[in-house]
Amino acid sequence: MNEHTRGEVALRVNGVAHRLSVDNRRTLLDLVREDLGLTGPKKGCDHGQCGACTVLCDGRRVVSCLTLAVAADDAEVTTVEGLAGGDELRPLQEAFVRLDGFQCGFCTSGQLCSAAGMLAEYAAGWPSAVSAEDEPELDEAEVRERMSGNLCRCGAYPQIVRAVLETAAREGNAG
């Protein structure tokens, strides 16, 4: 490979600074999993349709299988490994565990990152496709719409929705 097919990427992943030379066609998912050894984000469909690879990039949800690593230059990337504060689970993670918001666990890392991003979007007042008002109530329909890009093959949706709603209520973000 010549120098025209590679690029330098500087990014922070879960608070740790990294500087890497990567193929310009390398995805953020492959960089995180293969180069950094963070296996939380999963390669599910590799087409951006299942959400198993969801991470937060500068606080916004992205499907990392479709995001080029060079596009994440200078970004703050958070994977599921970076959601917790040390050994303490954040309330969202604790609710997923307590309410069985996962079964096989394959989609869980993407679900958690998406839920964290979704709750931040809701708190910031971002509308959704089902929002009928300027300040919609965060109810089951609202959560399901906002999380619709994340699939669960096991069907743990009711528990995932409950975990998100309980977390929002606990954090004062419920409508």
C-alpha cells in the first residue's frame, strides 16, 4: 500500500488518546476491535442495519461499521467499555442487568451506547419521528422509535424499554 491509501488518525477512545496510521478504507469498528482490542462493539450485519456496532462519537450515536476511521479524526469515541465509571456501572447499565435488558448479549453493547446517546438527545430536546409536540413525553412509543436502529434477535425489547424509561425517570429526563 502506498502513502495515498493511508491516513493518520488521532482520537480519544474511552478517555485514552490514540494516534494511528490506518488504511483510509478502515472502519471505526475495525479500528476499535482489531487495533485497540475493545470487543464490546460487535460486527453484526456490517451494513449499518442492526446497531450492534453503535458507539458514541463526540456524544452522538454512530454505527461504527459504516464510519470510516479517518472520519473520526480528533473525535472522542465512547464504546460500551467506556460507559461505566471505573468498576461502577452507570444507572443505565445497572437497569439493563436488573431488568434483564439482554439475553444472549450480542446486541447489548450497541443497545447501551444507543440508549445513552438517545437519552442525551431527548434531554437536549431533540424531536423524534413520533414526537407530536415540542416537549414530548418519554414513553414506550418514544423510546421504541428513538431506539429503532438497534435490533435484538432475542426479543428483549420490553425489558430494554423498561430499563431506558426507568433510567430516564431516575435521572429526571422522563417527560
